[in-house]
Amino acid sequence: MILIASMAELDSYRNSSSGWGHKIRFEELTGTPALIRHYTQVTPEFVQQYGFRAVFITGFGQDWETIPPETTYAINDVLHTLVVPTLAACGGHQLLGWLFNHDVRRLKLFRNEPLRKLRRDEPDRWPEYHPGYLHEHGVYPIEIVQRDPLFRGLKNPCWMPEAHFCEVKHLPPDFVHLARNENCELQCFRHKDKPLYGAQFHAETWTDQYPDGKTFITNFFRIAGLVE
């Protein structure tokens, strides 16, 4: 079974169109059932009980300041103690940055970490969402800086959907840098010992016009042993 850990707000995650869209796509790719749960419900005991073979952590649309650090204690313990192939996207990728760059139980507050402010000559391409800051909103080239099975069959650069204005500022200890672009240095990384991946981009929202994300997600499920 695949676990989709939703980072959406608790009162709306069951109705999140992205979570259900991921479920349908992942089940079609793998022939394996997928279960959606809120990230606060993802404990080591829960993951062990169901024997999940892969975990996908979604992004989210709210500010980091709205997420109390204590709500991440359980999923922090899962990620630090269990070895289950895991891919975290966008806000989930940033969550890995917080949880592996810091002792979350000593943090009082998460904060937004924007890419940067716009220069005077730069248009605001997403003015309704944190105006005045650089956004990646659309499909962008991703430069692979270290080959990994996650990028099997992809050209360099590959093209991935993006929708964010924050980033991970520092590569966590024991992680390997895999991909970047001109706007965001840490577009993708993995743990050096475990099949634990973070991707700033939204490979899971591939389209027929930009299919590289489908290859990327298929590669992740191949790592997890769910596709040949």
C-alpha cells in the first residue's frame, strides 16, 4: 500500500483535490492501493501497522507560520526512525529541510524562507500570492547535478511543474544534492543512506505536454519496488 501524507489544513485535507488526484494517478501507475492521511496522523506505529511500501508527502498552500512545530513531531519520528521509500514534494520537501536541519522539538516556530525579493525590472508573475517575491509558477528546467535512479531516462535538463515562493536554504546533514536551477539551488536531494527524497517541484502534476514528471514518479515507485 502507498501512503499519501497530506500537508493540507486538517479540516480540508479529506476534500483536497490534489490528494485525490495523486491517489488516482499513483494507483494507475502501480496497481497498488493508496491511502490518504493527514500528516499529523502519520506515526511510526501507524506506518508499521499498515506496512506501507512507499510514502508520498504533499505540498500545501498556507504559510509556514501557521503550522505549529509540535504537529510535526510524529512524522518527524517516522522519517528519522523508519526506512520506507519516501518522496516529499514542494512544501513536503521544505518540511524535510526543517526536520533534518533542526531538532524540531526545540523549535518554537516555523518561518517562511522565500527564494528572494523581486528586482525592480522583474514582473510579479503570481501577484495574488506573496506579492513582491520571486515565484516559480509554471514549468521550469531542472538541472541534474548528480545522477540517481530517480532521474533514470530523463534528459538534463528535465522539465518539471513548480508552484512555490519558499525553498530549503541549506542542504541537511547526511543528504546528497541531486538537482538545481537558476532560481533554487536545492531543487532535489536524497538521504545518503535511506530512500528518502525531497523535490521542490511537483513531478506528480505532469501533463501530456510535459511528461518528465511521470517518468520521475515512476522511477520513485520503481525504487520502492512497486513497478518493474
